[in-house]
Amino acid sequence: MIEVNGLVKKFDDVTAVDNISFKVREGESFGFLGPNGAGKTTTIKMLTTLLPPTKGTAKVHGYDIIKQSDKVRECIGIIFQEPSLDERLTAYDNLYFHAALYRVPRKEIKPKIDKALSMVELKKVKNKVVNTFSGGMKRRLEIARGFLHMPKVLFLDEPTLGLDPQTRRVIWEYINGLKKDFGVTLFLTTHYMEEAEESDRVGIIHNGKIISIDSPDNMKKRIGKDTIILFDRDGNERAVRALGFDVTKTGDKLHLIVDNSEDALRKILKGDVSIDGLAIKRPTLEDVFIELTGTAIADEAGSPMELMKQAVRIKRRR
Ligand SMILES: Nc1ncnc2c1ncn2[C@@H]1O[C@H](COP(=O)(O)OP(=O)(O)OP(=O)(O)O)[C@@H](O)[C@H]1O
Ligand SMILES: [Mg+2]
């Protein structure tokens, strides 16, 4: 459904997207995971014909994004990172305007709008002006609009950025419903790990380059060690070391890095270890990201900790 070959985008001296290639299958959800400035939005803009590539080619539903841009536009829907509704219009009129732009036949417009609005549960407020909506309602309306003309591929750029966890979950139910009920192919970007984890396949992008593409499960398996966490009591450290484990200590906890947690547990139970609390931590996509890039994604996304570190650095320089 999407085929990308050596795509490059340069802005003056910045290479925002640096020679990326990948494919997305029909009906698949593909998550583009990367920190701020990685090149996610730039890639989406090229694939949706809003920005010409500096080099390389791509096809969407078999159509070339440069030579057949009109055809590409007909079969895609876009949900932008930046809000793009007309706040002064009602929910209904926002969708009507979109339907007219996409030349949805006049007779079909009203039923299509009604269906899209009920899908995101906004039918009751369809005649309200959008600037009275909450952030979550606006996002739902944007999803309804992106899907109104029944695209084959839906591009979603950070669809849940800035929403609370509960609203994020609701939005994902709608998005996954589109995939399940209509077989729409999803191409989405996010820097929430747990959202990327829901995708069929994930591409990790860093400094404009794709550094890994695979299913979340396979990615985790590849870096693949589990950690067993035990309390450091009654000579536990000595006991687990005697069993041959690789141990690191933080506070009153022992971290055992193991290939297979089931085998390791059996071994621990046989040893002279006192177990009054135990946790098994499986690798997460965050671990994969750190392993591949040497940095945590949250650091670069402007976490309070990172902002504080930056402030200290600036102060020192002065
Ligand atoms: N129109 C532009 N002109 C100049 N530089 C740009 C332009 N658009 C993007 N860039 C640069 O290209 C790089 C990639 O930006 P992009 O918006 O694609 O990142 P992103 O992965 O979407 O980040 P975020 O998670 O913050 O949305 C950045 O260094 C950015 O500053
Ligand atoms: Mg972006």
C-alpha cells in the first residue's frame, strides 16, 4: 500500500529525512516512532504530496507521489499534527466543507457525515461551533474528517499528542475500529512508546534515518533479555551470585539480567535465596530505543529532567 525508495528531504543545510526505504502492507498499521525532530512529520508530508522530496521516490496505493499526486490525494486521509479545524464553523460544517473539497457526490454527503459523526460519538453536538469543544472532541472530529471520504490509507501525525491518558485510549479505539471494520491501512507517528507498541510493525526513526523496522515483539526479542528484580536481604546477593547470575544493585534491589526468566526462576527457587518480593521486567520498546540510539526518547522530547539539565548547562556557560 505504501512503498518508499531512498526518500530524502533537505532544508538548506538540515537533512530532515535521510534516504529512507520501507513498505507498508495493505490493512497493516505501521507506527513511526522517533523523538522530536527525527523527521516523522516531514516523511508524512512527502507521502501525502504536501512537500516534494529532494531525492527518491514513493508510491501510495500504486500511485507515484510526484507524477500522480492527484491520484494519491484521492485515496488518502490525513490527520495533521497541528490542529486544522475551522474553529468558527460547526462540526457538521467542517465535515461538509471537507466533503465538498473531496467532491463527495451531493446525495452522499449527509449520510456520510452522519455516519462519521456517530462513529466518533459527536452526532449530538454536530451543530455546535468547534471552539466550544474540548481537545479530545476536536481530535475525534479531525479523525471523522480524515476518514469521511473512505480513504484506503489514513496518515495520522501524533493523533493523541497533548491528550489525557483516558482520551488517548478512546481515540485509539476509534482508530483501531477503522482498521478492523474497514481494512484501512494506518500510517501513524508517535513518540508514546505504548502507542507504538500497538502497531503491527514499527519503524524507529532517528536523525532522519530508519534504524530498525520490525514488529514490536521481534524488536524486543532481538535485544531480548529479561530482568528479575529481588530484594537484597539475608545474603541474597551472595546467593544469586553463587548461582552464576549477572547482578547489579540499586538501593535495596538486585537486578538479574537473564536470557530466559522461566529458567532463571527455577534456578533461583532451588538456591538459597529468600524471596519475599520479586518482579520480572520484560524488555520494552523504550529499552529497544535506548539500545539502538544510546538515548531515551523522553529525554529528547523535553522531559522536565532534560530541561533542567539544559538550564544548568546554559547557566554554567554564562
Ligand atoms: N519547513 C522547514 N524548514 C526548515 N527546517 C525544517 C522544516 N520542517 C522541518 N524542518 C526540520 O527538519 C527536521 C525534522 O522535522 P520534523 O518536523 O519532520 O520532525 P518530527 O519527527 O515530526 O518531530 P516532532 O516529534 O517534534 O513532531 C527538524 O530538524 C526540523 O527543524
Ligand atoms: Mg512531527
